[in-house]
Amino acid sequence: MKMYNNIELITKDSHKDAGVANVEGFAHAKELTSSMITMSEFYQACKNYPIVFANNEEEGWFAVALLGLEKENKFLDEKGVWKEGCYIPAYVRRYPFIYIKNEDDLLLGFDGDHKVNKEKAGDRHFYDDKEETTPFVANVLTFMNQVQNLTKVTTEFIETLVEMDVLEESAITGKNASGKEISVNGFWILKEEKLEKLTKKNKAKLCEKNYMQPITAHLISLSNIQSLSK
């Protein structure tokens, strides 16, 4: 499910007198059943969520943490408070900001539902009196770029697993809030049997790239699948 309702590209012409309101809680993720996640987050996320892999034309290969099975984020309460002690993915924390693709460039955008005038924005405004981007925007871009770079590293990791043919498409079956059994398809998981049959050369390659750590975290995370049905 999507988090963004009204995406706007941040531009000087449209937003020189605007900023963004502070986002309280995570109500924007109440219907989010999966969140993109980077390899650097696997160790923290594997304690709470199943981590699986997916592929589409727009994103290529990417990893996701499963948060629920059917239009319900099981880690949020009715007030938009994330379950205590559970890791919150960077993809969720970056809201209301998002990168917008423009040919080969990525431009900063945000959910316009949170737009406010500069006075109400406080130190969260986009442009200063000289119409230069503010330190707030610089900090947002630093965070967004970190996530984007880690996403590329994660894609390279998954592509290596695909090349070695150790992934297998899988369906996740569980029950929704009313007790009805449902099945979620389109996810890929690593099969340990295939991993064990790799050549010494490929096993060495995984070790050299420090891929065994995220592989272990992914396998550990799969024990959380049943918790999505509770």
C-alpha cells in the first residue's frame, strides 16, 4: 500500500515561501504491509519482520520487510504508534520526503498534504530569504542519499544471489484479522539447500563481499512469518 497521497516536487517557484509540518507518529503507514529495506538494516529488522526479496520493472531487485498481510500494518496501533522495541525501516522514517525520478536524475519531493507556510514551518522551511535551500533541506538530502546508496548496494547483493540461482519464489500464507486465510505471492526467499550446493568459488565470493551476514539475517527473519497471522 502507498504512503504518499499528494506528491509534489520541491521547487523554488512553488515552495519558496513554504515548508513542511512535523509528522507526528506513523499513521501514514497504517496500511503499509511491506516496507523497502536496505541490507544495512537486516540485522535490526530480522528480529521483528520477515525479510524477503521482490522484483519489478521500476525498482529492479529490492528487499522488503513484511509488516502485515492484508491492508494492515500489524506493528502500528490505532494512534499511529509503532510497536515498542521494533525497528522502524528508513523507508518509513523518511516520510514525507521521497525521490522523484526525472530521466537519470533523482529530485526531492514530498507529500504535499503536509505543506505549510514558512512561518508555521519553523526551522522546517525549504528556502531562506535569499532563496537558497536551507540546512534542513541539506540534512534531508543527506539522509535520502544514504538510503539511496544503500538501496543500490542491496540490489547488487540480491542480483548476486539471483546469478547464483539460490533464490526461489514463494507464497506466504496466513490469516487476516477476521480469520480468513489469505496468500501473498510474488516474494522470493533464499533456499538453504541451494546455498549448500554452491561451488567453493561462489561460496568464497559471498564471503569476500561480506554477503554471508545479510544472508544469515534473512534466514533468521523467516521465522517471523507466522507472527503476521496473529
